[in-house]
Amino acid sequence: MIEIKYFGAVAEKTQCSFEKISSSELSLQDLLQDLEEKYRFEAMSFSVAVNQKIIPKAADYKLQTNDIVALLPPFAGG
């Protein structure tokens, strides 16, 4: 199982704070494409973290069982 957590505007768009998918050998790119088709994020801006580490969306990253993927709103510094 891979857990996906949603925060901020992304959570509002999906109307949930998390979901779990049963998959193995899934790339981060494929997951993001599937979520885009499901929720139509359009021009929404968000960062992606896997196991609490920010991962570039364009990275060739392979997800593993028990990974936690978080879609995070833009951060403001201060």
C-alpha cells in the first residue's frame, strides 16, 4: 500500500485528506499522472514529498510499498 496525503488547496480539491492505493513498482510520475486524471488539478501549484523528503515532480523516482506521498501547498518563508 502507498498512502497519499493531501494538504491545503489540494485537500480541498480532492475533498479528502488522504487515500491509500494498492500498488507496487509505481513511479512517482505515473502516480501524479493518475491523480491529475482523477482530480483535474489543472494549474494548481504544489510540492511533492515522499517519506518527508521533497522530491522534484520530474524526478524518475520509483515508489515502494509503505511509502507515504504528500502533496503540499506552496510554502511562504519568514
